[in-house]
Amino acid sequence: MGIESSLIEDLDLSFHPLTQKLWRDFELLFGRNGACGGCWCMYWKLRGKDFSENTGNTTRQMQKAIVDSKVIPGLLAYSNGYPVGWVAVEPRSVYPKLAHSRNLKPVDNQEVWSITCFFVEKKHRHKGITVELLKAAVDHVKAQGGKIVEGYPVETKKSQPDPFMYTGTASAFKRAGFKEVARYSPTRPIFRFVVPSFPQTGSEDVLDLSKCEAV
């Protein structure tokens, strides 16, 4: 067993959609700074001044209003009952900033779910939680009937501070089974995970016991 696998096993992770019931855990994880710079994971949903002039309590209230409306904006990761990580995942159409991004423009016309942000509690970083959040996000999308999960990690040769890697790393996406499908910028690949579809068993696949010889 690898070191990272052992760490993940020791963490005893579980994943839960963010609902009203878990809002206080979300606040606890994000802290006073709203994860980073008062964002509260609203960066991709607001453009220009709508974001820069509303960070802090306003973006917190915006995110809370989304959760109060019973929309699930992402998943919380728990370790032994304590919130330690977050991944934002929703249909790409709810992220206006993606629609206007040159580097992250649509690959094609297929409907996709987008993973736009990660946040892991500082003392739990570099333990493989991001990879597990990716796997949980895929399971969540599958449960909602989604077929394609898309992500926008950073891939750079230079070491970057953790806050600058909030969309994840290419290596994490690869380890979670994602494949690169496009790259419009040297450091911003687009990765996808296609949810496997299993054909339903039809009547022609049913064994007719009346045609079997007796033993």
C-alpha cells in the first residue's frame, strides 16, 4: 500500500452534497476569509465588478441563497466527522465566467458538468483529498444523470502557492481517471471524464429455460 493510500484510509473520508443542513460546516471550513479573498466559491458565477465589488459577506449571502433554494453547488469532504474539503460541481451553464473565457471555451456542444473549484483545509493538504473529491464529484454527477464531467486544472512547471491552484492540478485529474481533451493555453488544459453507460438488458438477452436440455 502506498503512503498516500494509507493516508486516505486513515482519514476515513466521506462526502456529502452541500445542503441547508450542512451550511454551518461549509462556513466552518471556509472560515472568515470565505476560503480565499472572500470568494465563498462565487468567482465563476459572477463577472467583473459583480464579483470584485461583492466579495466577503455579500458573496457569502449569495452562496447561502443558492443553498437555501435547494440547489446543490458542490460537495463537502469529511474526515472523521469534521469538514476538511470542498469541490464545486454543477452544470457548466451556471458559470457565466466560463462562457466568456478564451482559455476555457467550450470544447463542443455536448452538455457537461463543470468542476470549477477545490478547497482543502490547510493541515489536510497534500494527502490526496483532491483526487478523492474528484471521484466523489463524478459519482455525484452520475447520480444526477450527467454524462460528462469537465475540469480546468493548472499545469505549470513552476511551483505555485496552494491558493493559486484552486481549480486543481492536471496530475490530480489524471489520477482520478480524467483525460485531457483540449488546451487553448499552455498552462490551462481542459480535462473530461465520460461517465460509462451500460446497455440495459433486453428481452433478447433473457435465457429461455424451456429451450435448455434437461441434465
